[in-house]
Amino acid sequence: MQNMLFTPHFSQMEFTESPTAKKRGIDNTPTPAVVNNLRSLCVNTMEPLREELQLPVIITSGYRAKALNDILSHSSHKSQHLQGLACDFYVGWNKNNRGQSGVCGLNARERLIKAFRLILTSEKIDYDQLILYPNFIHVSFVSHESNRHYIMKADGNGRYGRVTRAQALLLE
């Protein structure tokens, strides 16, 4: 599989490599249309987030072929992952961030909340759907014209609830 760079911080492989697919012998190779969607997600959402956050953003799930999506218990048959429109991620940390204001001492949840709030407040970051889970964020991008700006909170047990932007900014 080709590993093209979509943006300075994100490559195709980050969004398509899947240990589960590899283990099960599932081909998770994206179509050209899916590659274009992934690139758009990176350009309009993930790279601006990474640049403003100044912390590593670790993709845990990006594109999912139908066969892969079908075996994941938490996945919907309408998942935007199937089209390369969505990804799940958490925020990493590295020793180079030690001296930056507001970064030193943040735990994993605090870094996640920081990213979540940044997506909500930055004029440079656009999204269709934003879901805060206990240990990761799901975000999608369709197009500037079609994005719905849905904000949700998930409890990690399969329950979701819509929240307003104001409520989302208060989440911890």
C-alpha cells in the first residue's frame, strides 16, 4: 500500500493501517475517492488541529473497508469511516512539548479536552461530526458546505447524547 503524505503531519497509512484487518486478512486499501476524502479530512480538520495544538495527534481508526467495519462491534453500517470521512484519535505528548505554556502536566484526558475545545473554537478547523468519548475523539469532515456541526458526548457504553456548543465547551 502506498504511503503518501496528505499534510505535513499526516500520511495515508495512519488512516488505513489496521491491526484487526491485518490479523483477519481483510484488504483495507482505499479507493481513489476514499483517498480524496481522507486528504480533505486532513487538510480541513486534522492538520489545522495539529498545528494549533502543537502536540502529536495519534490516529487510532480512519478508513474502514466494509468487511472491517462489519466485524467491529461498535460500528454502524452508516459509519463515515466507510467513506474515509472520519477518524478517531487521541492526543499524545512528547518531551519536546515540556516547556510550552499550558502543556506541561496535562494528563491524557486534559489533552483530549484541550483538542475537543480547540476544534469547537478555532476558525481554522471545520468538522461535520464531533464526538467526545472517554479516551478518544471521533471527528468527521464532509465539505464546508455540507458539514452539520453535530456535537455529541459518548459514555463509552454505546450511549450518545447531543450537546450544544455551549454545553460542549463545559465538558471535562
